[in-house]
Amino acid sequence: MNGAVADDSGDNRAAFGPQHQRPAHRLRSPDQLRGFFTGLDLIDPGVVPVPHWRPDLSPMPPDTVDAYGGVARKP
């Protein structure tokens, strides 16, 4: 283990340092995401589940994906 000492909890990420820890993330609602587009022209269909952007190409139903996205352009 390269000199790292594991604890008994089974979570050994801390023993290897921050480069092996999961990146921080923050869950946001679609309304909160829309705030990132303030001052921009949001393109249809807006901030929606990602499969709504290309429903003809998505292998999954939109309701099974928990990722939202949006595209905008400068006015």
C-alpha cells in the first residue's frame, strides 16, 4: 500500500491523500441551474433532463436520467 495506513472503516481514500478522494459536487434544482444562464438567451428546450435535448438519439427515457443541462448564447 505504498506506506499508507488504512483504517478499519473500509474507507481508505483518506489514507492515500486528496488526489484519490471523490470530487466535491453540489446538487441543484433546475431553477437553480437556470440562474447560471442569467443575461444569456437560453435555447429551447431550456434547462431540461439531458435526453430532452436529443430525444431521437437517447437510449434512455428522459425520466430515468438525473442530469439536467441547458445551452445558451450571448445576446
